[in-house]
Amino acid sequence: MSFTEKQSTTMGPAGDRRRWFALAIVMTAAFMDLVDVTIVNIALPSIQRDEGASFGQIQWITAGYALAFAAGLITGGRLGDIHGRKRIFLLGIGGFTIASALCGLAVNPEMLVASRILQGAMASLMVPQVLSIVHATFPAHERGKVFGLFGAIVGLGAVSGPLLGALLTEWNLFGLEWRPIFLINLPVGLAGLLLGSRFITESKAPRALKLDLVGVALVTLGLLMLLYPLTRGRELGWPLWGYVSMTGAFAVFAALVAYERRKAARDGSPLVELSLFKVKSFAAGIAVQTVFGVGLGIFFLVWTLYLQVGLGWSLLKAGLTGVPFSIAVSMAAGLSVQKLVPRFGRKVLQAGALTFAAGVLLYVWEAGRYGLGITPWQMALPLVVMGVGMGLIVAPLTDAVLSEVPREHAGAASGLVNTVQQMGNALGLGLVSVVFFGVVGDHLAPSRIGPAYVDGFRHALGWVAAVMGAIFLLMFALPKRPAQHVEGAAGERRPAEREEEPEPVPAS
């Protein structure tokens, strides 16, 4: 009897409802994290004014979260494999909620920075379990629908953060100014904690694994050496030590690979499961995820600067401008995995890359054609085209990366997927200093700010279009069709289905 058959006979209709409840809970947690990453940026001027924070402290409110999050993702995924994905998820969402409260109640910039670092660390425990729980709970033939929902959540989170941040800051609820952007996580986190403890089914690796502490140290050190200079480089004037640190990070990663290879041979419990890279769909998908993250990192930061500084739009006007993009991503993501990928395979993802590039080039033309007089309505068409392109990529790409991963390594694989995404975003943010500020320049006269930002925006979007072209080529390394869409009629089990069943759900 296959895994799918066993699951259906043991869980029954009630059990089926419970796992869809569990899906809603983990997706809500993923949405909360995605929004939290972007919601802070739009409120930074208010935070700086209210708290009297220095520019360096303002930088660390965002950088501290990003660094703690990226450095802990692989470890968080492996902890879920070892100690139980449900247990680590609940620990992460509980800690994230507490850290959000501390952010909202911060009495000075130092406390806010420390609370944001804690929030990022807790997110690194919570986020890898989302895909792991999905991978361990749902059989292969249902994952396409599930990842379609995940893609829709990603699309909503990408734009909802700035819009929600603008609304909460401008409304100044109860005179709290910027603090509601953090405090809004409290009811969501508490609900996720209570409902998750009831509806999420526990799963873990079938054999006892040990946490690889040396691997944890090497991963954390390597990521910090790479991401810290990228995050702080422009503010510090790109010092020499930053380049030395980033170069040294690759030596640390080489040492990590050598150590993990020996660790796997010795006791079979490495932090980074190198055998995953022998799975072609995983290795190719990781490369695409990294480069895609670079493109998104460049676009979203430059776009925000263009709207708010270059065009001088209000927080609310800038936030509402992104709504067509968000709707397009959500609709295209669901259509992609449920209808298009089963029929056309990786061609859908490649079409998404070309569509995104076409939208970017249309945006470049419009920004030059209309200049400072451009309106949100004129931006709607390129944003919709870009949103469709992103939706065609984001959901099926996640599915393709994890489709052939053995269930026992779901947490480690999920952590790697999220980590390379963060690394790509950080690299994209670092490149903004070159592809955008390199064109804009410093010490502009007020009359030159708008035209300079338009020129910088158009130049940076040219780089984004080039990144999408590179992604199109990289996608030829992906399998023509995800494994679950080519499974034989007899329902033979693939490696991704040779894992343990979830523990039975106790009767209510």
C-alpha cells in the first residue's frame, strides 16, 4: 500500500479537514513573516523621527532581522527534522510573537534593534517548517494545489507589507504611531500557536539525527561574512574589509562542504545534506531561486525609492500602486500549478521569466515616456504583466525544487531553499548601490532628484530584465515536468514518498 493510500485510510474525512486547517495555519505564519520583512521599510522615517534613532540604528532595524533570519534558516530546518516540525514551528511562532511585542513596546532604538534580531532568529525556526510540514503532510498529487496557494501567499505578502505599513502608520492608532506594525502580529501569532497545537500533525525524520554544531557554526559564520558587508557596504563606503570578508566567506563555505562530506560518511547526520544536490531538480531549482532572489531584491528596493523619493508620492499612494501586481501574482500562481504546469511543464516557468522581463521593459519605456508625470493607472499594465510572470514562476518553482526530495530531509531542503532566496535578495540589495545609486549619484540639488531617480530606476530595471533572461536559460536544467505530474498510473512510490507516516491525530 502506498503512502497516499495509507494516509487516506488512517485519516479519513475528519483527518483530511484537519490537515487543510493545518495548511491554513502554516500559510498564515508564512504570510506574517513575508509581510514583516517589508512592512518595516515604509515606516522607517516615522521610527527615526519618534525614537531619535541614528542612521546606523535605522539600518540595523532591517539588517539585524535579515542577518539573523538568513543565518538560522538551515539550522532551523534541521532542528525540525530532528525534534519534530510541529514542535519547532510552535516554538518559532511563539518566539516570533513575543519578539513582535518587544518591538512594539521598545523604549529606545537599542531595544528595537535587539528585538528585531530576536524576531529574525525566531522566524528562522518558524519559516522552514512551513514547506516541511506541507511536504510531509500532503501526498505528491495534492502538492501542486498546495504550492499554488503558497505562491498566492507570496504574491500577497510582497506588496501587502508596504500597503499595510502605510495604513497603520498614517492612521496612528491610539497615538501609537509606528508601533502597530509590530503589535498586529500578536493576535495572529497567538491564534497560530493555539490552533497549530491542535491541528498540525507532528512529523520528523524516521531515524535519529543529531544536530551538527560545527556545521551550524560554519554556516552562520559564512553567511554573516557574506551578508553583513552586503547589507552595510553602501552606508560604510564599501571598505576593503568588506570585500575581504565576502571573499573569505567562500573559503568558509568550501570548508563547510568538506566537513559535511566527512560528517555524512561518519555518522549520517550532517547539517547540510549534500546528497540533495545529486537530485537534479533540487540543484537546478536552487540555482534559479538564487538568481530570482537577486532580481527581486533589486526591483523592490529601487521601485520603493522611485515612487517615494523620485516621484514624491505619499506612503498610501505608493502602497496602493502595487495592488495590481499583487492580484496578478496571486491569480497566476494558482492557475500555473493547477492547470498549466501539469500540461506544459517547465515551459510555464520559462514563459514566466520572459513575461516578467517583458513587463520590466514596458515599465522602462513608460518611465521614460511619462517622466515625473506618470500616474498609478499608467503603471498598472507593466505591473500586471510582471505580476503574471512572477506568479507563473514562484509557485511551481517551489514545487519543482522539493518534488523529488526524500521526506526525511524535507526540513534541511526547505531551509536551503529559504536560505538561498535570502542570499539572492541580499546580493540584489547590495547591487542596488551599483545599478541604481551609481547612476543617481550623491548630493543632488532638489530640482535634480526626480529626474535622477527616474534615470536610475530605468537603468536598474534593465539589469532586472537581464536577470530574467539568465533565469530563462537556467530553467533548461529543470526537469521537463515535476515528478508528481509524471507518476505512472500504477502509483509507484518515488523517493519523496518513502518517509514515515505522520503520527496519528488524537481524537478531539
